[in-house]
Amino acid sequence: MNEIVEFLKVAGLFAGGMLVRFLLFVLVVALYSIPIFLAWGVYRLYQKATGRAVGLEPVDGLLLASGRHYTPGHAWLEPRLFQRLRVGLDDIGQRILPGANVVSLPHVGATVIKGEPAVLVSSGDREMSIPSPVDGTVTSINPAFRKSPSPGLLNRAPYTQGWLFTVKPHDATWAHLPTGGAARDWFRLEEHRFAHFLEAELGMAAADGGELLIPGPTALPRAKWEAMVTEFLHH
């Protein structure tokens, strides 16, 4: 009988020790997790604040930045000081090559010609050229792309940190490109056209409301992907 009592005491002490260790482990994990969750929360708040500052708005599952002018080739133009224009890709343009990890930009002082290649973007064995939206002289480039590597920036933040270059246009014809409500209507039509292109080529449907849940452009065979680049960027 005494042996059973002693056994139960030892078992109780062992179980209690294990419980204390487990509680200490949970406490340590919680203490380490709190800064991570706080940092994530701050990051999410920053993203939302940045989005509001830029004027991002959802259009059938994709995002559009207000106050910009948009080209048929899915570049955006943002007027800057001293008659400069900042150039970037819109949410459809950046989705054509997810995971873009190399961005080659023109050098400052270079002359760019409307419709001619100005930027080269690549991911693995696929690359696409982005034509200049205007005739002009390059006055600056995004310094973030000078760093090697800078993977994902173009895809993560196409309207903000992922801008490409700034140009001084040779004329003001860019001012006639759609902006505001006209840009929103055009973008909605382009989003539907983009989704239908993928649906037709991949044999899969997008979700109701236009949100793209299909694998995306890189699931296309190379020839069809190149046809998409031509259709949407060199239009």
C-alpha cells in the first residue's frame, strides 16, 4: 500500500512538473509572439493608411489608384512637380508576371519613345518589356530597383514603392488619357477582358464579381503568355 502511495506521489510530482514546464513554454511563446503580432498589426495599419493616402479603390476584385492617368498598355502616369510624370504599372499590368524579381530601368537622361520598350521585367525564364507611355526624357528612376535583389516589389506595391521611373514629357498629349471615373470604367472593362482571356486559355472560371482565383498568367504556356503580354501591354 505504501508503495502505491509513493508511486502516486511521484506521478503527481512528475505531472505537476510537466504542467509547470508546459505553462512556462506557453508563456515564453506568448511573450515572443506579442511583438510579432504587434508588428504585423502596425504593418497592416501602415498598408491601409498608405492605400487611403494613395486613393486605392477596389474595382471588381482588383485595385485602382485615383488621381492617375492610365494608358491602354496598363501603365499609370502621376503628375509630379516641374512637369514631370511618374510612371508605373497598374494592378492588371503587374499580374501578368507575378514574382517579378528583376527590373531593368532606363538610365537618367535617356530619351524614351512612346510605344517603344523602356523597362524590362523578368521572372525565371520569362521576361516582358514595358513600353514607354510618352515621348520624353527620363529624369529619375526608382532607387529601390538598384538594389539586388528587389524581388516582389513591383507586384506588392505597383502604385506606391513599386513605381518605375519619372519622365519629362515632350508634349502634353498624356493629359487626354483617362482618369477619375473614365479610368474606373475603362479598368472595369479591362479586368473583365483579362479574366476572360485567362478563362478561355486555362479553361477555368473566375469567381463571381471578377476576383481572380485561377492560377494566373504564369500557368499559361509560353506562347499564350507572350500573346497576353502583347494583348495587354503592347496594345
